[in-house]
Amino acid sequence: MVAEVKQHIKLRGDDPYDAIIMGTNLKANLVAQFALGWGIDEAVENYDLSSAAIYAALAFYHDNLEGIWQHEKEIEAQSAQLRQESEQRFEHLKKRYAAMKNQGD
């Protein structure tokens, strides 16, 4: 079950990774991660949000860590697959280019 901080966080679907700060398009988990790294005051200034919104993002993030981490693992797996496919395509293009270059010599 996804925990929600109703005054500041809005869910978009069932995935906590997609939750946003109310009145913005800012993802709550990204704001929370920024605040964890740089501090509350820096997050308030950087995102032009109230400290209450930052604390709500932090609370939401900690209450939904498992779902957020699962989503990030899925993204990493998709990225690895795309990277592998791109490398294979690039190798194919390199071979075609080498063959065309050899024909011209």
C-alpha cells in the first residue's frame, strides 16, 4: 500500500515513483533525494517550495522506499538492456562501414 502525505503529495497512479509535489510537476522522490544530499534549506531554495513540502517529500520517500527502489531497479534493468542493444547495433554499423571502406580501397 502506498502511503500518501495528502496536503503536499499527489499520487499519479499506483506507483510511488510517480508521486509529485502538489501544484508542481516535481517528483516527490527526487525532491527528497536532493534534500537528503544537500539539506532542507538548499532544497527549499532550489525548488522554491515550502519547508513543509520538502519534509512531506522526505516522509513520503521514507514511507515508500521499497516501491521507489523497485521502480529504480526496473529502470536500471531497462537501461542495461537498451545499452546492450545499442552496442550491438553500433558493432553492426562499424562492420558495415569497414566493409564499405574496404570496397572503396
